Amino acid sequence: QVQLVESGGGLVQAGGSLRLSCKASGAIFSIYSMGWYRQAPGKQRELVARITAAGTTNYADSVKGRFTISRDNAKITVSLQMNSLKPEDTGVYYCNLKQDISGRDYWGKGTLVTASS
């Protein structure tokens, strides 16, 4: 079974930085994309950043220039470097892995990020 485990969340002052990591394990076919989603209080879950099997990235407009997503295929991990954090970045961040061939996707349990002002 595929399992995703996030780490790196926590409390940081506005303007600070955090680095989230997500490690996947299990029966994972080699072609997959991974992404980070977040859900702020009172809001819908939204895509923050995604990276394809080929390494192509896309970001929500609200985080462009501040966040960077990367992947390590050897370790089957994805990371999200978050700089210049704002209070509106606060929320639960979820890691996602999608198998491109089958369309199956998997989710982590989430990690809480709080950027205080």
C-alpha cells in the first residue's frame, strides 16, 4: 500500500521560512506527479504547487516567487520550500501523489503550518 508522510510543519513568524517534506513508500509505479495542497480555516482546499514526472512545475498565483517545489526521485520525496511566509499561508498542507498511468492518487494526513503576525 502507498503511504505518504509529511514533515516540517510548525509555527513561524511572518516573513520567515519553512521547508515541508513528503516521503512516499509502497508499490509506486515510476511515473507519477506530486503536489502540495492546503486548506485554510473557512476555505476550500487549494493547489499550492505541483511537479510532474518530467519536472515541470506550476504554482498558485498567491505563492509564486515565494515557494519552490522539488522532487527527489531516488528517495521518492517531494519538498516545498516556503519563504517570506504570510499569515494567509496558514493552513493544513497535504501531500499528494498521482500515478499518471492509472490515475490513482494518494494523500498524506497533512501537516499544520502557522505563520503568525
